Amino acid sequence: MKESITVSEVRLAAESRTEFGKGAARRTRRAGKIPAVLYGHGSDPKHLALPALEFARVVREHGQNAVLTLDVDSSSELALTKTVTTHPIKNYIEHVDLLLVQRGEKVSVEVPIVLTGDPAASTLVVQDLTTITVEVEALHIPEQIEVSIEGAAAGTQILASQVTLPAGAVLATDGEALVVAVNAAPTAEQLEGDAGEAPADDAADSEEA
């Protein structure tokens, strides 16, 4: 397995928001900013506006677990990106939830799983989990965790507990959860047989007609 890439800390300017509601959010977005809320450590939530283009670039380059140093109101806050809400049709970022963190603090995050390598011939790969939850120090969050299936034979199963995590990370996902299975690929004869068999319900419907 290759070494995991760690999420980088990024500095971003932010502004405090004093207007709330859907209308205020639309005005914020029209101004080229994204409404956001910063919460955590028992503090009152802070309503912020993030620069839209810069934040979108951060997510694109560092993933949705990006750690931000926010410059706001002449102070700096360290924040973990927790939730990025995008418009279902137009695909722009509508809102962001940020979690206040401290250096050295461990956080629970979902990290994408990326399969690498090619399995043995005549096999079919089924990936059951596309992310895995780990507890890790806020400034050492992996962007992704790679799981090698190079040369894996039919019948191979990789559980969450068998995934190699980066140093300092602790598995939070159930260790017995199936991450990926390598099955024997169906033969051409099996595929032809399946295609030629009419479902029983369809056959019954034809007889009734």
C-alpha cells in the first residue's frame, strides 16, 4: 500500500455575517461568497462568509476534510471542513459547516478509499465501502487511503480491520465491515444462460395473456 497523502492546512480569509435567512444567503452567494457556520468546543456558532472561488479550489485540491486557518475579525481560527452542501442541479456550493479544532486534537473523519492495482484474471471486483471512518490528529488527516488489490485471486475479501492506516490513525468503522471483495467473473456461457432465461413472473404473465 502506498503512503497516504495528508490533508494540508490552508489559510483563508473569512468575513463575519450579520444577516441570516434564505434571502441573506442568496445575497452572500451573489457577492461571490459562501455562507458558513463555525462551531465547536462549546463556543457559540459563528456565522461566516467564505470566498467562493478560493474555497472551491481548496476542496478540489485537498478534499472535503480540508483544514483551514481562517483569518476573521483580526483573529485566526483553525477549522475542519465537516459538511459541504452543494446545489443538486447547478452543483455550486450552497453552505459549509466548519468544526473548530485545536492543534494536536483528534477528530473523527470519513476518508475516501481508493483501490490500486489489478486483480487476477477472470475476476470481478466489488467495493462495498468507498470511505472509512478514522480518528486522527486534525493536522494529519489523510486525503485518501489506498487499498491494493494487485494480483488478488477470486475469493479475496478485505475487511476494514485489514486496511493499513497512516501512523497515529485509529479505525472507527466496524472492523468486520467488508471493504472489497474479489469474485470469480461469470463465464460467457453463464451470461448467455442468464440472458436466455425468462423470469418466472414474465412467463406466467404471458400465459395469462
